[in-house]
Amino acid sequence: MAESTVIEPGERTAEELLSGLKSGERFVVRTEILGSLEELTLRFDGEVYYCDSPTILHKHTDESEMRECIENLGFSRDA
């Protein structure tokens, strides 16, 4: 399993995150959800993009869906 890079929401642009995912990086985003600290993992297995935590799993079949997820969850900053 690849080592994960821990980031805060807004630390990178969506393009930086997607580029890292495509090159094999995994990102752990530490964020507050409904008053509690959560860690969500962003990863790509070469075919499917994932955004998951111990309680949720989002799967995305293409880059545009993953970009939308990253932006909607507030994980990226504007370029």
C-alpha cells in the first residue's frame, strides 16, 4: 500500500490532487464533518477514483466526477 500524504482542506488545487492521484499518491484529508474530526482518503487504483472514510465510500469512474467530488467537499483551493 502506498504511503499517504496528510493534507488540510484547501492546501492544494483540484488539479494538484488529481495529478498526484494519477501518479500513485494517496491523500488523507483531515476535516471536520458534523462537529467531529474525520480523515477521508483520496486514492486511484488505475481505473476507479475513491474518496472514503471508515463510514462512507464514494467511487468515481472518471476524473471529472472525482474533480467534482473534491470541489464539492471543499478539499481543494482555487487555482
